[in-house]
Amino acid sequence: AQKVTQAQTEISVVEKEDVTLDCVYETRDTTYYLFWYKQPPSGELVFLIRRNSFDEQNEISGRYSWNFQKSTSSFNFTITASQVVDSAVYFCALSEANTGNQFYFGTGTSLTVIP
Amino acid sequence: DSGVTQTPKHLITATGQRVTLRCSPRSGDLSVYWYQQSLDQGLQFLIQYYNGEERAKGNILERFSAQQFPDLHSELNLSSLELGDSALYFCASSPQPARMGNTIYFGEGSWLTVV
């Protein structure tokens, strides 16, 4: 079973629209960590955010915001007023404190922002 | 710049050949991870090392091997190359193993094309 599910394979929005990228995770650990990474067309993977399982506060960074809900095992990512530069593949990832030595990545969501 | 250095950035080689990809982790990081990303595919975890020891193995083919040296740099060896091995190979590093919740930072990747 997938530990991290990103059900949205591709999303297209028009510039200035808001868009939410979904991430659902699965773990039996009580201590775990969630991450988002961005992969622009140039290919590099850029770290965006890290959350631990004990911190359910939502976070906002400029046009980016993250909604962590343990009750639904989700860690969704919202881009407000999207821009063309936001076009990229976005990956959600999970690491577990007690059971793992690796990061589990979702399959990614490809976001295209149309000017 | 993540601080993780990968060489070479691009490599074209023929089927049946062997190549070595090199990774220098961020200063102070003891863990190194290797990932493979094929065209239109997600991130496939290959292997992880911590302070010279193998800690986790993913979907790494028997034709592939890796090691981490005393100076903490790592090499991924790919042999008997096949067309399907063409991919972007990422190295990532973190201070400690994945279960400690550190963020892993990725290098820019090595683009391997097998012809």
C-alpha cells in the first residue's frame, strides 16, 4: 500500500487562481514527519516545508500555505494567486520515527499555471 | 544551492557499459540517499547509507551498487546498462537517518542517458 498518496496527477489553473494540492499519508507511528518538495522544469528538487506529527498548526509562507489534519491523515498544500513560476511537479513525503530509514514520496502532482 | 553536489550532471553512455555517479553530501551530513526518477515517473528510493553503513535498501537492481566512503561522499555504480536505466539520479543527504525527522536536501541530479 502506498504510504503517501497524491491523487491529483495533473492540475492546470489560470494565473492568479488559487490551487490546492492534496496529500494523504498512511502510518502507524505516532511520531512522523511530513514534507513538501517542488521540482521545477529544470529538474532539481527544492525543499518547501517540514512538519512533525505533534505540530498541527497550519503554516503560511507568502503565497504558500499548508493544512495539516491528523484526523484525516492529510497534509495539503495551497498556492494562493498562482503564478507561472509555480508550474512544477510537487511531491509530498513522509518519514517515520520508529519504523523507517527512508523517506516515502508520493507520485507527485504536476501543476501548470497558464498565463 | 542545497549544498549537495552531484557529478556528472549529464552522462550519455551505451548499453552494456558501466558508470559511476558521485555525490558529496552537505557539510556535516552523515546520511546519504539515492533516488532514481525515470521519465514521467516518481521518485524511486534506491539505497541509504549512514556514516559508511548501508541502512536501507529500496528497489535497487542487482546491477547497481553503492557505497559511502570514510569522507562521507558516496558513489552509485550502475553496470550492464540498459535503455531503461535512462533516468535522473538524485543524491540527497541529511544529518541523521530518516527516522530522526531531518529534512533531506537533494542535489541537482545526474541525468543518465543510455543509447
